[in-house]
Amino acid sequence: MAIPSFVDRVKLTVAAGNGGHGCASVKREKFKPLGGPDGGNGGDGGSVIFRVDGGLTTLVEFHRQSVRRASNGAPGQGDFRHGARGEDIVLSVPSGTVVTDLETGEQLADLTEEGQEFVAVLGGKGGLGNAALASSARKAPGFALLGEEGEAREIQLELKVVADVGLVGFPSAGKSSLIAAISRARPKIADYPFTTLVPNLGVVVAGDVTYTVADVPGLIEGASLGKGLGFDFLRHIDRCQAIVHVIDLGTYEPGRDPVGDLEIIEGELAAHGGLEDRPRLVALNKVDLPDAPEMAEIVRPDLERAGHRVFAISTKTGEGLNELKFAMAEIVEARRAALPAAEPRPVIRPKPVGRAKSGQGEFTIVKKGDGEGGFVWRVRGEKPERWIRQTDFNNAEAVGYLADRLNRIGIEAKLLEMGAVAGDAVAIGGEDAVVFDFAPQIETGAELLSRRGEDQRLESERPAAARRRERDADYHASRNAGIDYALEGLPTDDED
């Protein structure tokens, strides 16, 4: 199957890389087998970023490959070695690309300026290693945090041509010929319907004003309902500052006349919607044909009474083109002057996928159930849900550390305040929630090992080291005094 050269709407799956897991490691050296935590952090996952490239005019590259994934972050390692960050994927798109979330229908970004960037999905954060988790209260963590999963979403890319003036009219009315006559664009031109299958774009200079002109191909009666090609291309007129009706004075189709053609096209524009505020000009084309000048003079009064500025033109001889060019420039200049001053465009970052809408450190608790067999308490919030994703539930110390974190922001106290009792189910998160049995003020997991979140092996090593230092000091003192070290009953190396 042939791949089209022009594509202006595609569906795309974008997935960011996962964060690497932190490392739980204990430094080991000669004569010092347990020297302290030295696990490095995991690297962040790569993100997927869209960037506007003014040299592109189609989304065909995404038609060829509809799934894009960034790389994962590398896990941390011992000896304080941090994992490498996953590489971002930067995808180039044409100016005028609209990004929409297919699941929610929300428009995420409208990319119109050269170099503008949009971060579609963020890479997952790398987990902290046990070296980073050490503190004065927790000197020897025996666990590390897991890396978070990268975001993923289904999106639609839709191209809307960025042009100042849009040319509309029936097929073969001369829109492409008009663009070729007033600019350096060289579109395909022929005298049969639907010659133009893609929007053509030309740059026009009129005095000190430079502007762009695009045609909308394939408009016929019923285009807004899917007839012809207009349904696919009407979107390309959305951004235009002005609309020029190109009317064919030389058509031989029965039942058609210039005024009727304009009314039909205006009906399709109204059905498409959102274009009522755009200034209109009317270009009566092909006045070089026999009887066409007389036809132009007949219909001009009716068009002017309807409020339109009318220009009789010929794309073949050039008649009337300068007047039309400067009229378009006048409208474009006035519309630009009315726009607010442009502000620097930051990199667009959407709300993270699947995150709660709570503020920093906030959480909500909702009670569910009828009381028979206990209630279910659902906890939502950015911090607790993120901490759940970072926890290795196979490690009792990590679970104890999680409990301390949850208590520190007041979740246990709030549950007690709302009437939760031991044994009630507490679910933290959304559809993939982790469920606990509520056990208020009961030591669990790592607390039984000693201080919660601490490696007992390192703690047991410290008294031995202290005893060894004391022994060495006593040994040297006894040698100086001429005392036999073993006879004094001090511990020997074998006894330690």
C-alpha cells in the first residue's frame, strides 16, 4: 500500500522511559566490611518532546511509525555510582500542529512558532539509593526507592496550516493559480475538479507587508458533512486572519452562478463554525474570458450590497492582482496590530498523567462502605501516591519508611479523626491502589529490626569497632607498662 506524501491528522502512542531503581548497597573495604551505605540513585527516564520545525509541512513521518518510546533510566550502583539518565526523544512537527489527548479530548498544545516545544509525556523519576536516604536519624538505610514508571498516553496530532489569508471556492475556481500568480509557490494546476489534494501555501509581499496565503482544496456543497475533500481540509482555514472568495466567472456547469457559488461556500464555512469574525474579500476570477467582464459588472452590485469588497481579476493576465494583494495586506496588517504583544513562549508541560489534582503535600480521604465488616478509606494525593510507587513492598524496612512518611503528613491522624478503626481497609491511589489494613500506632516491619528504615548489620558493627579501638589503646598502654596483654583478660582478636 502506498504511503501518502501529505498527512495532516495522525494518532500516536507516546511513552516516556521508566526511572531506574535506586541501589541499596553497603560499602566494603579491607578491615572494614560494613563501611556504610553507598548505593547510588537511579537515572530519570527520557521524555517525549515535540518541537516545531518550520521546514516541515506534513505529519507523514508519524503515519509511518505511530508508536514512539523514550529510553529508561539506568539503575544506581554501589560505590555511589548514579544511573545514567534515559535519552529524550525530540519529534519534529510542522508549525500549526495541535496536540489532543484522545482519552479525555483535552487540547494539550497548539504549536505555531518555530522552535516551540511541548513535553508530551515525562520520564519517570529515578529512585534514591540508600546513600541519599541516610540522615542523622537514619544512618544506615537497608533499602532504596524504586524508580517511577514513565507516563504514556494516546494522542492525536492535527495540522492546521498557519496562513494569514485563506482562499476558498469551488474546485477549478483558480485558487492555486492565484497563489502562483502572487507568490513564488508553484502548486499543481489543471482544469479539472480536485486537482489540489493538499493545502498550498505561498508568501506574498505587498509594499512593507509580508504575509502568507493558503488555499482550501475541494470545497463543494456538503463539504462540512464529508462530501468531496472539504471535510478534511476545512480545518486549515481556522487560523486565517482573512478569507478571500475566489469566484469562477467562466464556469459552464448548469445551475451555477457567481452569487450562488458564494452563498454555497459561505454556508459550508458557517456549518464548519468559528469563522464569522474574519473579514471577507471577493475575487471574481477569469475576467480574461469572453463575456466574463460583463458578468463581473452584473454581479458586483449584489455582492457590494451584501457588504463585500469585490475585485475583478485574471490570474492569466495579472489584471486586478495588485489591488487584491494590497487589500489583503491591509486587512492582515490591521489584524496583526489588534493582537496583543507576543510573550516569550516557555516549554509547554502538561499536567502529569494519572496524578492527583491535589497541591503539594495535600491529600484527601473518602470513606466508603456500609460499616459491615469495616469501612474502606480511599486516600488520594500526589505525595502519598508517588511514595507508594517508590516503595519496594518486599523489603520490610522500605515499608516501615513508607509508614513514617505517611504519618509525617498526617494521614494516620486524619484517619483516626474520621473514625477509622484497626482492621479497616485503607486504599492509597486510584484504580491501581495499594490496600493496607489500618493498624494505628502499631510497630510494623522495620521497627522490629531497630530504628525504622535502618540496616541492623551496620549498627551491630559499630560497637565491635568501638571495642576494637578501646582494645588497641589498652594494648599499647599495657606494652608500655610491661604488662602481658592476655593475662589481663582483655579481649583478643579471636574473641572479637
